[in-house]
Amino acid sequence: VRTANFWLILAGSTLTIGAIGTVIQQFVLFLRDTGYTTVQASHVSSGLLFAGLAGRVVVGYLVDRYHKKNVMALFYLLLALAIPQLLLARQPAALWTFALVFGFAMGADYLLIPLVTAECFGLASLGKLLSLIIMADSLGQFFGPVLAGKIFEATHSYDLAWGIITTAGILGAAAIYAVRMPKTCPSPA
């Protein structure tokens, strides 16, 4: 916990997992408020989650070939950059673009946190480190949706909330990209 890498991983994953939690917990409410029926909202939500399955397979493939933290940062950035599509959610094409890109990028969420942490710090203290990181991630998942709900109640719009979590996701991706891998790690092919 005395290293910059620990705090970068903790901050990067907390910001991004907070953004994911905010979207997932507010998504159906947002779609209903935008004018979609509950059935339409459930179809889009299911599409988002299904895309996440494809993302996990692709992430698994990529982390065996490229630096794990770079793959994590890329997927976090994709996730963040998908969120502004929600500003155009009244257009079904924009909504489905969001759902497929965001869902696909979610494939990196919890999958890469332990891999990057283990690569940085080894296995001897992995349990202790992950307990702190995942606890912080859980706080992000709690506070993000609460903040979005309060913003919606105050403004009757999710636009500011989407802007905040887009920024959080971009900062999360930047934090992960800033992680410096130990020189003893073998370079992927």
C-alpha cells in the first residue's frame, strides 16, 4: 500500500467499477424516463449483458498476448467513451451502440483487477491487496448510483450524471495506464 501502483489500481478500478455500477443500477430507470417500455428496456439491458460475455472471451484472449494493464486501460477507456451515447438514447441506434460497446467493455471489469495486481505485486499478499481494492470498488458501486439518483432528482435529467461517470471512467483508464509494471515480468509476445 506504500506504492503508487497500488493506489493507481485502486483508484482506476474504483472509478470505473463505480461508473459500471451507476449505469447498471440506473439503466432501466433511465430508459423508462427516456420513453422506452419496460420490455424494450429489458431487451437492451439483456443485450448489454450478453455483449459482456463476448467481451470476457476477447479480454481473456488479449491478456495472454499483450500487457494486462494496457488491455485493462483500453477496455476501461472504451467503456467510458460509450457512456456519452446515452445522451442520444432516444435514437435506438445510439442506444444499441452504447449497449453493445459498454457491455463488451465490461468484460474487463473484475477479470483484470486480480491479474494486474498479481503481476505488479506477486501472489504472497494478493489476498490482502485485493480485499482493499475490491472494498474500494464496492464503495464506488455504492456512491455512483446514489449520486446519479440525487442528480436526477435535482435536475430531472441524467445528463450531468453521465458526464460525471464518463469523466470517472476516463480517469480510471488513465490511472490503470499509469501503472508501472515491474521489470521482472516477461513481455507478452
